[in-house]
Amino acid sequence: MSTAADPDRLQRLSEAMVDAARRAGADQADAMAMDGLSVGIDHRGGALEQAERSEGLQIGLRVLVGGRQAAVSSSDHGTAVIAEMAARAVALAREAPVDDTLGLADPDQLAQVRDAAGLELAEDAPEPDPAHLQELARRAEAAAMSVPGIAQVEAANAGYSQRRMWLAASNGFSGGYGRTGHGISVVAITGEGLRMERDYAGESRVFAADLPDPEEIGLLAAERTLARAGARKPPTGAFPILYDRRVSASLIGHLLSAVNGSAVARGASWLRRDLGQPVLPPGMDLIEDPLRPRHPSSRPFDAEGLPTRRRAIVRDGVLQGWTLDLATARKLGMDSTGSAARGLASSPGPSHSNVVLTPGAASRDDLIARMGRGLIVTSMLGASVNGTTGDYSRGAAGFWVENGRIAWPVNECTIAGNLREMLMTLEAADDALPWRATEVPSLLVQGMTVAGG
């Protein structure tokens, strides 16, 4: 991993912020220092359209004073600035409301592994040359444009990012790790005026060698775009809906939001009374594994310095537990699941890392044939989801199915249902895409409402 970031420097800055907070009167404190860069190249019309590069070092400090907390951040990291940040954070904390569940982890709760050795989260290679990224974007655009019927490529992008972070706390924790990311994406257009349709393809990986060829991404974008030509509204009524693997993770994302300890502790989750109850069909597991090598959201420890671990959120359809950080765990009388995440200027909150849903035995085509008549959803926009009741409504586009076969492309429709009922009817295909933070196959849902023409 080649970057201006120096892990020793990040460690010194984080520990210096903690020391400054204690001198300013904090009972407890934790601090993060983060350094990184990103490069993006856009290619359009056979030529370079835009090149962007950003880099910088930022620091963040959280302090706790008598059951109160405050967080501050800065892009300046001089000694005087750190002392001023600490004083300001302590002053802010003293004005905050008291919450007796706030507090750092006990030393015996802390992760023993304090780096990402073995997880392969950062590629040990020089930063790609901008000319190389431009060539990747050019190849992806050329592949899309080579397909008859593609009018233009709205954007072809190749990008690279790298960052390092270090977390230190007054309970003795000090650890950090780095990440790299490579990505290629293409948005293609067919038709013109009111008959214009667009679609996209894109992939990202920790290691460049794991990326598909740019031609594969460009051709896929073109194929998806041409399939959308002539899109029209579907009929209105109650139909089965197949969530394509491109969007099925969003459906499971609503379940993950409902098991988040923050929502449960507030009483704002539609699953708040369902611990130990069926929430998915029998045989379905939902597994979180933050320790998968080369995966985008893997991490050896959470934002409070606790070890991460593989765990079952749902086992054989039954909800096994909530996703908790220290504060929400204390509110609910439970133990943290090592799931805390935070920004530089925010307090920790529960979050998920690398979630996998049990795949089915049937192919996507098998599920389409089984639908008979219904809707395949490949993209969504807008959302009205009530987190307390599970009532669900979203704009959607995709394909209409008649007699178990795709009949025509669909746009401008709304799909609606209740998440509790929807999730209990799920049938999974066997086509989950790898390398995703949420690995979910295509999902067939029975009896939803489609509002079209």
C-alpha cells in the first residue's frame, strides 16, 4: 500500500488527542486519525472528460465527562489545535444531556488483534498511474459503444482509493489498519428524447487483480441498457415480485436496520418484540462475518476497540440477536456484538460488516418460470419505509413477466407491502454476487402490490 499516510504518525496523533482530552478534564476519551487519497478518471466520447484527486489527513476526538459526551473533528493537526479541540470538546460535553449507558469498554473487553494482518484489506502496491486508470475507463467505454444500439456512454469511470485509520482510547486501546479500493463503472444510453433509457454496470474490489476486465463491465452495461428499450408501465394489482440480485440486498438491508440496537432501544423497530421468533422462512440463515479476507467492510476490531467475530443474526429463519455497540447493549441489558462504527465527529453506533444470506437451490430463471405473472425489479428509486411498522413502498423499474417469461421492460411503477409479511415469503435463487458487503441472491416475494398504468 503506497500512500503518504504514516501509521506511526496516525498513532501519535490519536494518542496525543486522548492525552489532551484527559488534561482538559475528560473522564474518558477516544480519538481517530485518518489519512487517505482517492483518484477518479471519467472518460466520455473517446476522450478524457475529468480527472479528480483528493488527499488529506483528518482527526476526530470524542470525550466523556460525567455521563455526557461530545465529538469534534479537524483537518488541522498541530499541537495547539489538538489542545484547543480537547478543550472545546470537554466544554461541549458538559452541556450535553446525561446518559448513564455511555462509556468506553473495560480493558478486558478490548481486542487483542489490533491490526488487519491476514484480512488482506490493503494492496501492497504503488498507486496506479492516472494514465492507467484512463486506459481502463477508455476500454470500458469502447466496449459499451461497440454494441449496436448504444447511442452514447454517459460516463465511464475508473477509480482508486486508499486510506489508513488509527483508533486510540484512554482505556489503553491503540490500533489501526489500512484499506485500498479499485473500481470501474459504466453508464450507457440507448434511444433519444422521451424514448431514452439508461442502465449501468460497475464493480469494485480491494485488489486490482480481483476486478473484472473493463470490457466485461462495458458490455454488461450495454446489454442491460438495450434490454430496457421500450420500457412501459406494468398493470396494477397484487403480483409476485422478484428482486434481482442487483437490488435484493436493499430488501435485506431493511431487516438489518430493524435489528440495529439503536432502533430497538428507541422502540422504533418493527422487530422490537421478535427476538427468538421467525423473521425469515425456515432454512434461511443471515450470517455476519467481519473477518472475510479481501472483502469491503471487513475489520479486525470495531470503533470501540472490541474484537469482531462471525455470528448468526438469523438462524433457520429465527432471529438470534440484535446488532449492538456498547451503549445500546447497556440500554438493553446485553453485551456488545462488536459492531460499533463511527465517523470522525460522531459517537459510535451499531453497524454491520459482510452479511451473507443463505442461497437457494433454484436458478433465477427457475424463479421467473415459477412466478407465472409478475414483476422483476432491477432498480429502485425513492423510499417510504416505516421503521416502526414495516410498511414499505418504493418506486421501481425492471421487467414484466408473463407465462413465466420476461415479456417487456418496465418503468414508472410503485411496489408496496409490509416487510414482516414480505420477508416470511422469501424464496432465494442461487445467484448471489461475490465480493459484496451484503451478499444476497435474487429473492422472490409473493403477493406484493404493484401500481402501474
